[in-house]
Amino acid sequence: MPTNRRSYKPFSDLLTPATANRPKRLAVLLDPDHLTIARCQEVLALSHRHEVDYFFIGGSLISNPDQASLVGYLKQNSSIPVILFPSSGLYIDPQADGMLLLSLISGRNPDFLIGQHVASAPLLKSSGLALYPTGYMLIDSGRQTTASYMSGTTPIPHDKPSIAACTALAGEMLGLQYIFLDGGSGAMYPVSAAMIQAVRQMVSVPILVGGGVNTPEKAEAAWKAGADVLVVGNHIEKAPQFIAEVSEVKLRFNVALPQEQA
């Protein structure tokens, strides 16, 4: 049974509040290829203590043959919602609470726009997973990432917020319910505040931001610019205590919100 007693809201709750009243959320990205049971236990303890809102499970490569055991372990030992962040449309695990149904709208590779979705649609329907249609946007972060290499797409330039804003708007117009701006694992620098702000001014759907966030100051800048969910992963693999630092920043943003929202 889960060891923590906090009541967690489902990922879909992000859609309910108006943009200005939407609470800030924190997601910890766990890559099964880089996670031992001992480190998983440490991350779980810190996540319970410091009010992490979601676990995202996934990575750009799938080399661990037993990823399902990680999802099962998390479900047995935590009440924090587990959301699949798939590198492939075929990575489906019904144990999870939901899945980001990613469409790579920043690129022009049809396989990641719709191709893998067609192949996996019957499996997704029968899985019973909650699906969260997400416009996934790779943003240049100073070096080529595994995600850009594997997808064969060019990231949006770091200093072109208008391109990101128009891309996000197109995604919202197409019916995508979330926008994810991602610098990628191992990013040299995070998605800029100017780009997040430009996207925030253009769309009303929730905005997820990840990649290159390795200090409390960078986390604060992303949330202040308009991010709704901050996704941290690579840095936590090196320094799990960062969970506590970034959670403190989140709590400062949420302190003025009504308790039922925050």
C-alpha cells in the first residue's frame, strides 16, 4: 500500500482553473535506464516529504527490459500519480495513472506527429489509461539532445520565442490540451523566460516546461514566466536533494492561492 497519505489531484485537474488561478505543480521525471531501487527509494522519500505532484516515467531510449516493475513499485509505495512520458507510442503500461499522448509539433517528422499514434491507438484504447493530448515542442538548449537525434527533428531556436508561441497556438487550435516546452535531458541551459512568457500570452492551456532546470533561480524564472508544471529529472539523478529546493520555490508561488486550489 502507498506509504504517504497526502491527497493528490489528477493531472486533468490542471485544465479546470482559469490560467491566472492555476496552481504551480512539480513533476519528477524518472528514467528507468538511470534508476536503481536504492535511488528510487530516496527519491520517493524526498517526493513525499516535499510535495511532488507527479512522477513522469520515461526516456528517449528504452534499454531497460523491466520498466513495468518500476511503475509497479511506485504504485505500491506511493500515492503520487504516475504519468507515462513515452519515447515510443508502444510504451504502454496500464498500471500507470495516465499517459502524455505526445505529438511532436515542433518538428516535421510524421512518425512523431501521428504515425506512432495510429499504430498504438487500439492498444491505448484497450489499456484504460487516462490520455493527455500534449503538443510536444523541443527547444534548442545548446547541444543536440537524445530526443532531437532520435526524432530526426530540429529544435526551435532558443532565441525565437515567436516561433514557439505560434507553434503552441497551432497546437491549441488543433485541440491539444497541454503544451510541453522541453530543452531535453542534459540541456546546457533551460527554456528561456522570454519563450515561456510568449507561449503563455498566446495559449490558455496548461504549459509544462522541462530541461536544464538545475537551480532554484531557474525554477523560479520558469514558473514566474508562466509555466504551470515544472519537470525536473536529469539534475535529480545527480542531486536528489534538489527536490527539496525546487519544492520550496513552488510553495512560495502557491501560498497566495486558495487552499483548495493549491
